[in-house]
Amino acid sequence: MKQIQNSSSEGFSLVELLVAVTLTLVIMGSVMELFRQGVNASSLAAQRGEMQQNARIALNLISQDLGSAGTGIPQGGIQLPSGTGASKPTRGCSKANCGIWEYLADDRLYSVTPGDGLGPTIGGTATDVVSLVYRDISLSLGQAPLVSIAPSGSEITAQSGSSAGVVSGDILMLCNANGCAMGVITNTMANDKIAFAASDALSINQPSAATGNIVSIANPGPPAGNYPPTTACRVLVTTYYIEDSTLRLMRQVNAHPPVPVAEIVENLQISYDTFDDATLSATADLPAAGDVPNQIRKVNITVAVRSPSALAQSGKFDRLSLRTSVSVRNLTFRDRYL
């Protein structure tokens, strides 16, 4: 009798095998797509978190310095070197296109000094620079008049022990009955002597300038080079700008090297709200403070940041802008309470 073979031992047919392989590929493809989407979403969340952190750091630091701007600084600003024999000092910035102080008509450094469009151009937009000035009250230097000032203004002698903590690159503000002047420290010596050589990094000292240097606050004479009782204090001239080669927001204090404070910053735009005490009129969102920085009452800051790398979905960078406004407390209330 002929034996009947069991058909189940013959295995899968080609059609069955193709169907199984197709279904497996579809399932694996769906799983891989879900995995890819999860990785992309995680990467996007991480990059956006980093972008928000960079933007907030930038805004917080500028806001903190704005909170102190104007402390101990004359409301009318401080005269910088000008007139016969003077050249433009440099702003605290390492790039040529934002390295020269763009003076207003009176060549003065104010508590908040705008730099509209003076930063590098990034993506077709000129970025802003801003310099904030305030007195450093952590030193005992200004508690008593100076012992002496060289007739040329190139050297001062402070009270015994009061110069502790000052270093080369610091900026001192000297004030007496004739006004105030700034000088960049180029050397500190024994016996509380401090030097202001003409070759300072910011070109502020300039002993040969007609006005705006230390010798300009001496008594008229004769004899020349006599100074009335004069006090000195350290001031912090803090400048923010974008370094275009690295897209980092830089913070430079006085003549010290700048340091990065936020990464991948593409734009810094600053506008100013002013108040005219004479006419009691307010103006908002002026890009250069309307050339009246002594009337600045509020500063509006916009920071634009970019993702560290291009997004996998689009191949394009993600971008984020944050904006804040800060009322400069040392300037805001003068028109209200005086």
C-alpha cells in the first residue's frame, strides 16, 4: 500500500515566506521610525533647553549690571579725552568694527552708553554693543583723599593700605572740585603708588589731550599741576558684545580680557526709553537713546540664539529670541522724586 506523506513536513511556500518577510520589514521599519522620531524629539528638546539657557544667562547678566549702572557716577557722565592732541579711546571690545568709542556730541561716557549697530554684522543684521558704568564700592580707596598726584597725572599716591585690591587694567575715577576724570591703571607699585601710563589698553589716559584726562582736573595754575583734594575710586566699565567668529556673547570689564558668558548668540539688539526732565516727555524704543543717554530710564534687550547643530528633520538650525526690559534704578527715579 502506498504511504501518504504528511503535507505539514513540506515547510513554508515561497509566497508565505515573502509575506512573512514583508510583514517583518514593515514592523521593523515602523519601530525604527518611532525610535528615530523619539531620538529627534529628545535632541530637539535638549537643544531648545540649551538655547533657552543661553538666552536667559545673557539677559540675566546684562540685567544684573544694568541694576548697578549709574551707582556713584555723575549724572552728566564723565568726560573722555577730546580736543587738541586727543584720539578716540577704544571701547572694551576685541573687534575692529566695535573697537572705537562712537562718541555723542559731548564726548562723554555715561552710566549707560549705547552702541547702536556697532557690533559685528551677523546674518545681514548689525548687532549692538552696550557699555555700563558703575562704582565699585568694595574697596576702601575712596574713603580719604589721595596723598599726592603727579603734575602730569601719570601717577597717584593713595592713603596707606587703601590701594589693596587694585590691579593693572582697572579703571579709577578721580574727582575733585574741578570735576572727574578716568584713568586706566598700567602699574601698581610699593607705597600705594599707582601709575597711569599713556600706553594703556583702552587709550583713555592720554596725558597730551586738551581735556578729559587726569591733568584736566588740576587747578588752572600757575603753577601748573596742583590739584585740590582729590578722591579716587574704582569703576567698572562693563561692555557686552557678540564675537562673530564664535557666536559668543562677550563681557569685558575695564581693560581686562573679555570672557564669554553665553554660547551661540546670533543677535543682540538694545533700545532705550528716555525721559526729558525739562519737557516732561517720554519716548520709547529709541535705538541710540536719541543721542541723550543722560535721559535713559529703561533699557529693552533682545537676545537671539541658535541651536548648537542643525535639526535632523529639516537640516536647518532652530532659533529662539527672548526679550526683557530693565528700569535702571539709579536713573529711573530721578525725575520722580527730586
